[in-house]
Amino acid sequence: MRMSRYFLPVLKENPSEAQIVSHRYMLRAGMIKQSSSGIYSWLPLGFKILKNIENIVHEEQVRAGHIPMLMPTLQSADLWRESGRYDDYGEEMLRITDRHGRDMLYGPTNEELITDIFRSHVSSYKDLPLTLYHIQWKFRDEIRPRFGVMRGREFYMKDGYNFDLTKEDALHAYNRHLVSYLRTYERMGLQAIPMRADGGPIGGDYTHEFLVLAETGESEVFYDSEITDLRFGDRQIDYDSVEQCQAVLEEFTSRYARTDETHDESIFAEVPEARRRTARGIEVGQIFYFGTKYSDAMGATVQGPDGKPTPVHMGSHGIGVSRLLGAIIEASHDDKGIIWPEGVTPFHCGIVNLKSGDAEADAACEAIYGALAALGLEALYDDTSERAGGKFATMDLIGLPWRITVGPRGLKNGVVELTSRRTGESEELPPEQAVERIAQIYGRAAPQA
Ligand code: P5A
């Protein structure tokens, strides 16, 4: 993408309404624009990152054997009356009446809708296990929407639902989700720690939240510091293996880690004092096992092996896709701007032309831009006539992990500059080698010599 043709409405000043760094940078980098309280338009740069995050979530869900689909945002109140949550959900639910006077609502979550789909189409235990998911906008009329996309009213969520014949099978689904979530967050450059939490309006008493530690997090958390040493890494897990998934769950949940909702001082006191930590965290996901809560209320049964109708065991599992942009920025930034991890970056690298209009500099930039594109790598090429300082400031603010700087002086010596946004370190090398390095970083085939 050429900067001169892009839509990147960068703000020079700090917006006064933003209290935390991620909100500030998202507004300044022209990623989002508030349309009303807690509701945002996703401008091109923000939209691109949202889609990258969504793609990682999809890939990891499919890897775990879960099946993608799409349910609507608007739901009939009748389903929620069946489960009893129409009244229970309270003022967070946005209620709407259509022209025929029918009660509708903008879905804050989809347990009822998916249970209705299940009971309409699945009747035998032979069709189990089944895990369906979608990534769709949700609405919760939060009393205090704040921090930009962190606590929005309209927000993007991946929500998945498992249906199993027995509690044991459903607990395997729970463990499988925990494993796949660990992989998902690490691909985004995040450490998200599973912590025992409270079921809240979703229900059940077996649930873990995934928290990214950050001073600006809304949750208070208590944990054994040893847990921060754990990494999922690139282990290959067989998602159908009960033992393997169980082992990962045990490894990642055996140390003390709880949100304030379930915190227990007497158990925490058993952690050696030097390892006891109290901190704040951003909740980027939550998994639940709630047994037959919805299947009992809504009559979702299957014919069991004994021929008798059996209510299915269920769980649901959510990832805050739009919130993740804020969480990643909170975890990865400096005083100049965002530092995107390679896994989610909107462009693989930036190209800064120090002298747009100079025939040689223009030609070198075009060649690099074209060579990257031929490798399937997308660069944001600043071809504008803005001064160099301004171009660098914009690149630093929007946080592309790599930058290639091209100017007449370097070109005289046959070199351009490759700079890491994270370390600030620069290296001079011939343009072809700079392209090669970017290709290596992103695991693309290096160009032919
Ligand atoms: C699990 C999926 C559920 O709703 N039902 C379907 C279950 N869980 S949850 O914890 O309530 O939400 C899942 C994740 O969504 C994000 N989230 C939000 N993101 C932005 N703004 C909000 N107001 C908001 N509320 C929830 C969180 O990341 C949460 O973990």
C-alpha cells in the first residue's frame, strides 16, 4: 500500500478522552473512531489488524477441530425466556421491539441461539461430540464503557459452544479449548494466564479467565509468580487426546492463579511468600463448563446409547477479539507508539523514502516494494512528500515491526537501512538483502540470487 493512496488519519495531539495508552494510540494511529459511547468505526488500519487477529483465532479453532458458522446479531427474546435469562441479564441487554411488536435483543452472547440450533438438528448421541463457533459482533450495554475497545458496548467476540454426551467428554472439550487458547494468544505475542474465575451471567462454577498482566487491566489478580515462566511454545498436541490436553491443563492451572472473584487468602498463603503476586490483568478470554444448564431449560436432549433421551453437557468459550487489539498494545508499546508483534502486524514492513521525487530513491523504493509484493509480503510505502522526521514519527506510531529506509546518500554506497521497531537497531545492507531478511523473518521463500 502506498501511503499517498491510503486512508490513515493520524492525529498529532493526544486525544483528551483517552485515559490509557492503547486507547490513545489507537485513536492517534487512525485505527478507530468513536461513533457513540462504546461503539467504534474501524478505520482501515484498525480493521486490518482486527482481521489478522480474527484469522489467527479462526486458524487455531479449526486446528482444534471446531466448526465455524455464523449466527445473527439480533435474536428473539423468546429463546431467552426459555432459559430464564431474559429477565436475569438485566440492563446490560439491549432490548429492541420490531414493527410487529415482537421483543428482540442484540445478542450479548449466544448460548440460547446455539442450543436452539442444536435441538432442531441433532437427535442422536452418535452425532456427538460437536463444537461450533462463530466470530460475531456482540452488544452489552455496559454501565461504564471505557478505555476504547477494551470495554466497548459493541464488541467483536469469538464464541464457541461444545455439546457432549457426558461430563467427562465435556471436560475434555474444556481442556481442548484451554490448550488451543494458549496457542492462540502466543501467536499474537501475548502471555495470557488462565485463572480460576466466576461463572457470572453465563453460569457454571468451573471456569477460567485468560488474563494478560497489565497495570491498566480492569481485573485484580492473585498468582504464584512461577506461572509466568510457563510457555506453550510450538508443541504439537493431538487435540483428540484426552491425556495430552489434560496434561497441558494441569501444567498451566496447578499453580495458584485467581481473579478477585474467586481469590482465597487462606489458599494463597500456602504459596511461598516470595512468589505471591497481586497485580492487574486484562481479560482476553474465558472458558466455561456449565453442564446441562441450557440443555435442561431448553430441552436439548439426544437419544443416548441406552435409547433414552439424555440432556447434553455443554460449555461455552469466548475470546475478546476486538479487546485483543487494546491488550496487545498495552503489552507492546513504547513512548513513540505501538510495536506490533509480527503475528498481527497490519503490514509486514514500512518503506520510508527519504527523498520522494528523487529518481534514484523512487526507483529503489519501487523495486523493494515490488520485490516484497512478489513474495506475498505487504509493505506500507511512505511515498509522500512529508519531511523525514514526520515519516519516521508516523511509522513509529503505527508500530510496523520493520522499516526499510531509502535515501540518496545510502544508495550512493549501494545500501538501505533496515530498522527493528522493537530494539531500534539499524543495519545497512543492499536493498536485495533487506528484502531477503524480511522474507526470512516472515518465513517466506527468499528471492533467487
Ligand atoms: C463464552 C462465549 C461469554 O460471553 N459466552 C459465549 C461466554 N464469556 S465472556 O467472558 O462474557 O465474554 C468473552 C470475552 O469477550 C470479551 N468481552 C468484551 N470485550 C470488549 N468489550 C466488552 N464490553 C466485553 N465483554 C466481554 C472478553 O475478552 C471476554 O473474556
